[in-house]
Amino acid sequence: MPVESRLGKRRFRDPDTGRVMPGGAALDKVERREEQELENEGWERVEVGGESYWSKPDSGRLYPRGSAHDVQKRTDAKGEGRID
């Protein structure tokens, strides 16, 4: 959640802890959380040409971190409420 500082710099309040942090630290925290969520869902990190990608568990298709997280969220949303 964005918070204005008295110096005009944009800071972000962590909704979990209430702590205010600079934008770079907030972005790092979001990236770490997304990576943990992907790992928990069975995605694997793959290095290709010095770049990190995430391999989708059921297809092996590679995605950058942000796109992989979006794909996983859509997959989770499709599965909610479904009766097998």
C-alpha cells in the first residue's frame, strides 16, 4: 500500500506487519513471496542463458517469474469451487 513520506518519496506499508519500507525493499519482498508460492505449487527455477525462468509443473513450459505467478493464480482460480 503506497504511503507518501514527508520528503515526497513513495514508501509502501506492508499489510502483514504495518511496517513502512522503501519501494525497492517492497518489490524484493513481493518477488520473494511470489517465488515461494511458485515453489510450493511445484514450479522449478531454471537458468537459461544467465536468465531465470520458472518451469510449469504439468507442461515444462518456461515463464519469467511474474508471468509464472500470473499463470499459477489463474490456474488456482479455475480450480476453486470445482467439484471432481
